[in-house]
Amino acid sequence: MADNSSIFNSKSKSALALKMSVFLIFIGVIDFSVGSLLAKLYFNAREGDFGGRINLALHQTNDIVIFGSSRAQDRYIPDMIEQQVNHSVFNAGLNGQSIIFHYCLQKLIFQRYLPKWIILELNYSELLNNHGNDNHKKDYERLSILLPFAYNDQVRSVLQEGDPFLRIKLLSKIYPFNSHLLSILKFVFKPNAQGAIGNKGYTPLNGSKIDKIISITKFQKHKNLPEIELDTLKLAYLKKFIDNAYRHNVKVIICRSPTFELNTADQTFHDRVYATYKELFRKLNVPFIEITNEQYSIFDNPKLFYDIKHLNREGAEAFSKIFAAELKPFLSKFSQKNPLTAHN
Amino acid sequence: MLFNSFQYLLFFPATILLYYSLPHRFRWQMLLAASYYFYMCWKPEYIILIVASTLIDYWAGLQMGNTREKRKRKKYLWLSLIANLGLLFSFKYFNFFNESAREVFNHFNMFYNVPYFDVLLPVGISFYTFQTLSYTIDVYRGVKGPEKHLGIFALYVSFFPQLVAGPIERSIHLLPQFKKQHSFDYDNFVGGLRLILWGMFKKVVIADRLSIYVDKVYGGTPEAHSGLTLLIATYFFAIQIYCDFSGYSDIAIGSARVMGFDLMENFKKPYFAKSISEFWKRWHISLSTWFRDYVYISLGGNRVPKQRWYANLLIVFIVSGLWHGANWTFVFWGFLHGLYLIIAILTTPIRQKLTQKLLFDQYPGIHNVIKVLITFHLVCLGWVYFRADSISIANAIVAKIFTFSDWGDLYIGIQRHFVYSLFGIAILLLIENLQTDNNIITYIQERNIFFRWSFYAFCTIIILLIGVFDGGQFIYFQF
């Protein structure tokens, strides 16, 4: 009996091994087919935060490319800026992204073409060390939007910093397009729903939620503002961003734009943070444009803001006009030297 | 190491391969090492707590087995209770009671200077302490003799599939299985893998997707949302917590089954319950039976005067609420369920008369649907308190829902997350309805190969397409 059972066991194991192998091949074929179709549809998309915007940025050539998060996406109107500065402009801002992403996007763009200038819209919290929040994990997780672009060696090496198992995961053709199915299909059936193609990356926000935000801030406990300490990883990527631009003879300008200040404590804190950044940019010899509520009282008007951090359409129009005027003198005066090696 | 992490995808097959390669006499050592490694992936130093709990309860069990004197046995039982509950209290509840006491003292302008205990909650401490306590209580009661093999006992305490989030296994059910030789069994192996696949689907496709919406509504400023949004978020949370926890249980039970071990079923379509009492026979069964057998029955159960019976119910559910978390919201949630049961008992005659008057007894189908809907909504009311950050916020949410405030305004958030969430719920309802009296695994097993492989392929591809892979923590890990 024991011999029979061991033979049976051995046969069962062999049968199972065979079935699992066939099943894995079956899944592999489906994965390859579906993944390939998704890739084809994905790289045809030209708008959408899932990555269509990245494709749009890669398939245009412009003199000026603007990088940043949603705070770049909402306020830099390329058409308006172009009219004043007489150079083509593209808004490559993407919601929720940080300097690590901007560096990767820069790499991808430079692989296609070289703009003359790049503007980096810098949020006040961009380079701050957020202790205890494990925000590097979140920053790397947000880079998942770049998974379809892992064919680029440098992009892939950045992604692998956040995920050592990436190489194995990329064996799946579907995996890079995780959670993008509906967005891809939306673009297939409604190619220009957001108008980003015509707007050259700019995504207007309509209306204002400021009144509602002011009314609900009374429910929120006042948070103690953190100490100003720079994040070493993000600082390193900022330097890489600047250095990579200059190695390709592309000039960098960094910009601070307005937020809606709920109280003076927040405003003072933001000013202190940017003062720290300003000193940093001075050492890096990178021009810094500041457009603040203090300098331009028009931005004290809540009606120009969609929420605390974002401008609405009216606010964007006001901002773009001011920004273009501030930018124009830099375009002709800009130094050719790489600021990171200027003092060597 | 999370079940839905890539590390587990590497750890589990390696463990299985080793398990079936080794002779039976070496398997417990390998499983013990694997279980300790599994736990140490979180915080290595916390293994000391599991080892301490293991050694104390092993020794206490042996001592109880050496004497028939109840007084002496009780001494060792108390040692086990104090050690395990002391650990649990120190890491999980000290700060909660400390801060609550501080608020009371401050309210009366009295001096209070007990410091805050800054320590990370050990993952799974509520589960493994209850599991070892069930062993020592069973030994004390004479239900089970003491386990003499330290290694087997250590494995019982730390068995990796159910170590950090259950099911909470009884020693009489699990311990003997570690001594039995498990030959490779095709049905168990494949059945276990099926369960893992379905559990993973529930976790990453449904639970983690729903959590994006729920966290946005409940995690921000919920009072700012409309009543309709809060209601939808509450429904979503009900599904989320079910899929998160039952998904984890499925992966745990499936992982064990692959190796030939049988763990208890933890969920039996709880939202199809027709009463709160029935709900607790279907939800987190391992915990509810633990409280029934070791707390409720010890207090006298329902074999006491009525007022005492109601008090027993309240005590059990309040303690159960507290087990879930160190916050007054969990205590209130437990109290609410205790209250539901008491009200159900008190209103039984009235409800029976009403059923007859409304002719529901002649239409049992419709009556059952109404009972299921009422029970589901009573449970959802409890989930508001379970999920909210504070009782005042929960009250505000309930008020907004029931006063039909802003009911025209539904927050969708990012459209695709909402659509994926609805898709996941639709699949869940379909599968739960297909199950009828069997579980899904038996249902799939009875179908032809085409159906089975289509199901596997569907789950796998959907997990790759719309599963959430940011390594979201299982909800019950906070316990």
C-alpha cells in the first residue's frame, strides 16, 4: 500500500507540475497579447494623467518646457507665454509628481530632442525632509506612471531604486499598464476630452473651492509646522536635474508661484522655506523667479484660486501674463556655464 | 512580509518546495524557522515577544498538567493570563488609557505626569496572544492535555499563515495536525492555490481599490462631504473591510491547505445574515467563538438572570471592540453590537407579532430580503464608528447621512478608481451568489476544466490589470 501511495503521490506531483507549466504558458500568452495591445494603445494616447501627457511631451518639440506638479499643470498657459516671449512653450507638469519624476521625464525628453530652456515650478514642500512619513516610498510609488517607459535604461534604474524586484515584475507585459485600462480606453474613444493637446499640456481648473475650504478649516486641528530640513535624496535629484540640463546645453530656471495663504503662520513658513531654497539656488547659480502674493497683490483675491495650492483659469491667465514678463529678460541674459561646475 | 507582496510570492513557493522535499520529522523545524523568518521581516527584535509568550505558556501548560489541584492549576493559568494580557496591554492599550486618564485629570485641573510610551505596536500581537491563551485555558479546563513537545508548541504559536491576522486556531484543532504526516495531496494543493488566488483578488482588486475612495472621504474632513457621499463611503468601507479581512483569511487558509493543514473557516457570507446574532456566526468566526467560549461562557452566558445576561453581552462586545483597537470608537462599535443583541432579545415578541400582522410569514423570501437589508444597515452604522477617527466625527457623519444633508452632491474622486471599485463589487456579488451553500473553492472544483481555467485566468489577469500594488496593509494588521 505504501508503495502504491508513493507512486500515486509521484504521479500526482508530475500531473500537477505539468498542469501548472501549461497554465503558466497559457497565462503568459494572454499576458503578452493583452499587454502588447495595451502598449500600442497607450503610446498612441496624447492626454490623460496616466501617461498620455508624457507621450504628448515627447512628441512635440518646443524651445521652453515647463516641469512641475499639478501646480505647473494648472497655471502655465503656453499660448499666452509664447505670445510674449516669442518662443514655443510646452507645459509638462504632471499631477502629484516630484523632482525624481521630473528628472526621469527630462531624460526621456532629451532622448527625443533638446529644448533651449526648462522651467521648474517648485512647490514649497518639494525639497523638505518629511520625517516619519516615509515619503520616499510614496514618491517611488508615484513613479509607477513611468513603468511603460522602463525601456529607457536610466528611467529603469531610477525605478529600481524604489523596487528591487522590478526586473522580475516587468516580465509581465500587462504590469506596466496596471490601473490604466479605463484611461487608455477613454483616450481611444474620446481623444481630446481634456483639450490638453490643443492647450499644449496646460489643464485649466474651473471655479473655486476656496470658500468651502475656509469654512471647513475650522474643523481641522492646527498642525505644528515642521523644522526646515532639506531632503538629501530630492536635493540629489535636483542637482542631477540641473546638471543633466547643462551638460546638454539647456538652461534651467526655477520658479516660485503663488499659493492662497490661509493664515500668516503658513505664509511666514512658506517664506522661510523659499528663503532657504533661494540660498541653495544662489550657490547652484540657477536663476530663480519669484511671483508671490506680496509682490503681486492680485493673488490675494480668492476668486483666482481653485483651492489653496491651485489657480483656476482666471488665476492662470493672470499668472501666465506676469510670468512671461518676468521670464523674458532671462531668456536673453542667461549664462552658458554649467552652474554646478562654474566654481571648479 | 505582506501576503500581497512580491517577497511572499518568492517566500511561499520556496517554503512549499522545502516542505515537501523534507522527511516528516524535519518539517516542523523548517516550518518554525520559516514562521520566525516571516515574522522577523517586520521587526526582527519583536520575535522576542513571541518566544517569551511561547515559553511562558508552554511551561504553564506543563505545570498544569503535573497537578490535579485546581488551586495550583489556577496559579499557572493566572501567570499565563497576566503575562499575555500584560504584553498586550503594554504595547497596545497603555497609551490609550494613559491619554484618557490625562484628559480626565486635565479636565479637573489636576496634575498628571505619567509619560507616553513610545513603542511600535507588534504586528499580530492581539492574534497570537489570544491563540496561546486559548491553549492555557483549555489545559486548565481539562479540555486538552499539555503539549510536551516545545518545538511543536512553538510552531502552534507562530505558524506563519495565521500568525499575524488569524484565523485564531484552537490547540485541539491545530496542534495534532503538526504531528500528523502530510503526504502530497493533489486536491488540497490545488484547492489551497485556488483559495490564495481568490483571497488575493479580494484584497488587491476589491479591498485596496475601495480604500482609495474610503480614505479620501473618511481620512480627510468627512464632515465636508455630502450625506450621499458619506453613505456610499460607508457601504464601500463595509465591502472593503470584508474583502480585506476575508481575503487575508483565504490566503492564510489556502497557504496552510497547500501544506495539508486545515485552518478553520473565518467568514461565511456575513452580509447575508438575517440578524445581528447570525452576523456574528458568520463574521470573524474564530474571534467571536473565542469570546463566546472564553469570556461569555465564563461570565455565565445566558444561564444567569436576565439583567446579568444583558450585562454579559455588553461586556463581551465592549471587550471585543477594545480588542479591535485602542480608541473609544472601537469601544462604542462593540457597545453598539451588544446593544443590538439586547434590543433583538427584548423585541422578539413584538417583531413576531409584526411579522404576522404584515403577512411576512406568508412571504418568507421577501421577509428574508428585508431582514438581510436591515441587518446590513445596522452593521454599516457600526462601521461608521469603526472607521471614523473619533466619536464626534462619527456622530457628525451619521447626522449628515440621516438628515439627508446635501444628498444631491456625490463626490466621485478620480473616476477610474470609482469605476474599478464598482466593477470589483459586482464581481464579488456574482461570486458570493454563485457559492450558495458551498464555498467558492468547492464550487469551482465541481466545474469542468474550461470553467476552472477561465476563472483562474480571469482572476490573474484582472489582478495584473487593476489590482492595487502599493503594498497596502491589511486592515486587521493594526490589531
